[in-house]
Amino acid sequence: MGSVQDFHLVTAAENLLKNAKKLAAATAPGVDDNEPELRRCVASTAKKIAFMTAPRVDVVKEDWVTLAEVGAWNIFIEWEAFDFIPLNGYISIVDLARELDAQESLVARIANLLLATGKLLPGPPVASCSSTPPQSPYANITIRHSRISPLYMTSHPVSPLCTVAVGNAMRPFARWPDYFDIYGRCEPPEQRFTPFSFAWDCPDLEPWEVKAEYPDYASAFARSMQSKEMVGGDTVLVGEEAVYDMAWVGEEAKVFCNYKPWENWTPTLVDVGGGLGQLLQDVLRDVDGLRPEQCLLQDRREVIDKAKDNRDGVLAKVVMMEQDFHEEQPLKGGLVYILRRILLDYPDEASVNILQHLADALPDDNPKARVLIMEERLLEVPTTQNCLVDVVMLNLGGKLRNEAMFRELATAAGLRVVGFHVSHRTSNCVVECAKA
């Protein structure tokens, strides 16, 4: 947020006005999500002005409002309440309560908070909008969508992300005092007995095992991991815009492997813990010379089963294999082994173990062979979002890492870092490792 010494109110206000004028000029009628970077700049400056100028106690109280607001939109997501609000109309509290099979006064109180914070907007006070007798005190109170609330609808990809934010973050945060009293004031050393598993009343289970105990939450998590807002999508993998240019893999693939999958088959590229193949789709789209049958997708059985059920397009010929990356890598000698958004979920000891299996799998006779770690890094000057991801990973037993921390892991695993590639627009990085 910056220190008081770094903040100059008049300068900040002038910058806010200048960028607000730019945004107003660039915004077409009915367009809400254009100019995202300019919008972020305006919002960030306005937020900083509010933080630096509001009475201190008001700043503290605003956090209380946020906590209550999260509770409000989370329960409405759980009840699918936002789905019952017409996108181009309104609904009465009485009719919404009927759809939710909930008490009118309860629905009204939750909706009032969302109205007060602007997440919902008031509709016209039309008593005839409800078939309920007019004696109901809520008969003519209506609500409609704001510019934000459609994102909470079940059909929107942001909605499961919100559910996961509560389950992975807010729920464990609320239990931090009890957790650290019991397990000590230290980072979780493993993926069992984490703040996440403790908050979900399954302290001795790993996060994926906890999710298996709560199928509805597991479903929301699975949907969130297919969302571009979470895992990205249309990743730039070749050329100057790429964080790491993978064009060389395509050139090597032309001579590295031209065999169909059979016994003694050696894959060119292995996506370790690759989920449903979101990254592989981008790789095969962009990396000229790399063929689907040269690629191997690995993950847990239930993930691979789902990937096989949904394979189409460029993934149709990709080889898919059930594999636990905590165990020995069965297919050795590959050119490239990719870990995307994997190590941030794990503490150091487990991360070294994962990397060790891949170091052992790299061929001794090919100096071009690589392990590529693709994930968000800990910035030298962390942003608010960067810090948020890091403490959420703390809940799950993992962490974000900077270059020095990645190098330490690689060395311990028998690898050497030959390149640390970063995005200057985001916190993403690619750690390029060779066999030590």
C-alpha cells in the first residue's frame, strides 16, 4: 500500500482525475470490462487515497464490512440466489425467498448488506411484482443485478473461484488462532495438519483428500481449475511475448521422437500433474514441430479419467497416464518435463522430492533436456495479490518462492538452474533446470 511518507494526496488526486478522464473517454456505452489496466490503475489510486485519508478507525471498520460481505455473497452463491435475479429485470424479496425456501426476513437482511455495499442494486418498488398478499412487509421491495453480481451466478466461471476463495482462504483464516495454538507458530511442514484441513475438520488429511470428503466443494474446486481466471489460458509460449520461448522444443521434437506410444517409448514432453491438459493445448497450438503423440499428460487417476472422457481436438492423440508425482517417474529420458502450478502447493521437503524424481528421469546423454517449473513467484516487493496467494498457499501447506528459494530447491534435488525467466507484467516465472 505504501507508507505515509510516500503518499502525496494532491499528486494522487491529480493522477486519479487524469486517468479517470482517460477511462471515461475510452469507455463505450454498455462496455464494462474494457481497458482493464487503466481501470486497475484508477481503482488502485482511489483505494490508496481512501486508505490514507479516512479516519483510522473507519479503515479498521471497513475490514469488518468486508468480512460480513463475504459471508453474504458466499451464502447467496451456495443457495444459487443470484441465479434467480433476472439479468435484465428484478425480483422481489418475497419471490426470492420463495425460490430459496427461506424466511423472507432472513433473505432481506442478507440482501440489504449487498445493497449497502453496491453488490446488488434496488429495483423499482412495485407491489404487483409478487403474487404474495400485500400484507407482507417485503412485497414491494425488489432487487436487481449490479455490474458485479452476475459474476456470482452459477453459470459464470468466477462463481466457483469465489467458493474456493472462501474454502481455501476465509475458512482457514478464521481458524488460525486455534490452529497455531495447537500446532505451534510455524509453517506447516507437510500437507497434512494444515490450516485448510484443520478448518474442514479433517486435520490428518491432505487437501485433495479433504476435498474428497466434501463432493460439492470438490466440484466447485474442479470447475475453478478449469477457469482461465485461475489457471490462465491462451498462454503465450513462443516468441518475444513469451515468458519462456518453447520454440526450441518443436525443433528438437522433429528429431527427438517419431514413434507411436508402445513399449520403450520415450516422450518428448511430459506435463507432470497437468490436469485436463489446459497447458498442453496451448503448447501443441503454438510449438511448431511438436506432435500430440509425442506428449504425455500425467495426473491422479480421477483427473486422467476425466481428461480421457473429454479429450478432443489436439488432445485426442496425447498419451495420458495415471501417475503420482511424489513417486518415481516411470517414463525416463524425456526431453522436457513440465511442472505447472505444482510446487507452490507443497512445502520444501515435498517439493525437493518431486523435483528429485524428475532429475532422475532426465537423460544423462542429452544436455538439452530440461525440467521447467512454471508458476507464480514471490515478488521482491510483493503486491497485495501476491501476498494473498502466498498466505492461501500457507493454508494448503505450500508457498510462493523467489529465485533464491527455487535455486535452493533445485540444488537439493540434483538439478541446476540454467535460466530464471520472469514476466514483467505479472508475477509468473519459468525456472529452467538441467541435470546437475
